[in-house]
Amino acid sequence: MNVRIPPQQDDHAASPDAAAVLDLRILFSVPGMRENRAGLRTRVLATWRNEAAAIIDALRDAASAGDAHALRLAAHRLKSSSGALGAIYISSLASDVENAARSGRITFDGQLRLHLEQAVQQTLAAFGALDDAPAPMMNPASGEPGFRT
């Protein structure tokens, strides 16, 4: 099950509100994340938030320096850490930057940085909505996340 967030007035079609931002199957495949056992999900997401901000700064610095190799490495880190938590929209954006940098193209500019920062905030909001939802569980028949009633 993917989580969608409501559209905002000034976003364009490629914004994260137009696509699913979270894949709960990935997030909940990590033991303890579904129930936020011992605050695991809260701690992991706080770490990811801080790491994502630092990586976005590293992307900016690498792009400013024209360093495609450093840009590729930073984009790969963001892609991997986001993908591991089911933050599929951010993982996809980072993958695009990584692939471009692999071919020597520097595609990370101020507009993309702003877009990525907004996507991180919207993804964090989607993660936060999980805390307000009923306790999630997996549907044994489909393997899809479901919610207890």
C-alpha cells in the first residue's frame, strides 16, 4: 500500500503529491517498525530526517563544485536510505540525480534542491500520519498493509 498526500495549490505535476511517497510494505518489512516498538520508527525517522538534510547539503556542495563523482555518491546515499524506509518518491528523485552524475551530468540545481526539500517535508508528514492512524497490521491474504479496526 502506498501513501498519498493531498495536493498543494502551487505544486506541479511532478511533485510528490502527484505520486505515492511511501511504500508501507517496505517500511513495515523492518521488524518493529509497524508497531513503532520501543519507539524504533520514531528514532529511525529522526535519524533519516537529519541524514537527508545533510545529504541534500552534500548534493548542493558537489553540484557547486562541479564534482559529478561526489554528487553521485551523495545521491546514492539518499536513494538507498530513503528506499530502505519506503520513501519511494525521494528514492526515485535521488536515483535520477545519481544516474545523471554517473554519466558526468550535474543536474542538481536550486530548483531541484527546493523540490527535494519539499518532498522530504511531505514524506515526513506522511510518516507522521502513521502515528495518528490506528495500529497497522499486514493483511495475511494479500501481504498488503492494512489497519486494525
